[in-house]
Amino acid sequence: MKRDMNLIRTLLLVAETRPVSTSFLPVELSDYTRDEIRYHAQLLGEAGLVLQASSARGTVMGNLTWQGHEFLELVRNDEVWHQACHLLGDEVGVLPFRVLEDVVCALMRSRVLHA
């Protein structure tokens, strides 16, 4: 399965809105299958962006980590996210994560300096 950075971003936004006491409930999104969500939640855990836990129902996503909050602040703004996706095109899901972070960081710096 290919990594979908739009789903990664969506899952981070979802994780941020959940109360701490319910953070390990499974995530359901109408545009994605359970397998896609489970796989990407696992990737988020492996990347250290969210806490994760395994249960009889599979991997479930927990709270954001410090790194998760940091990355989410970079990609939260829809305009910046869409601009990064436009610049990177089809490469957005296959580039190393660090490259995506660098591109979004550069876009954010540009916005701040020109505000």
C-alpha cells in the first residue's frame, strides 16, 4: 500500500480533536477503507507522530506526540498544504518525509516573512 500524505494529515487533525480519554478509539473516515486507515495510523506511530496501541480490533491511533504537534502545525493551513502538494505533485507520497517537511517549512517561512 502506498503512503497517502493527505490521509496522514487528516489523521493528525483527527487525533488532535479527540479528548485524551478517547484517543485510542478506532478512526473511521468515509473516504478511506479500514485497512488504509489502520496502515496509516501504524505509519504515524512508527514515525513517532502519534502514540499507537494494538488491540483485538487492530492498530488504533492515540494522542499526538510532540513531533506530531510540530508536523501538524506545519501542514495545518489548507493553503500551505495545497501549495506544497501542487509543488511536489505525485511525489508528495513517495518523497522522504524530511523533504516534505522542508518544503512545507520553506512555504511557512515565506508566509511569515511576507506577512
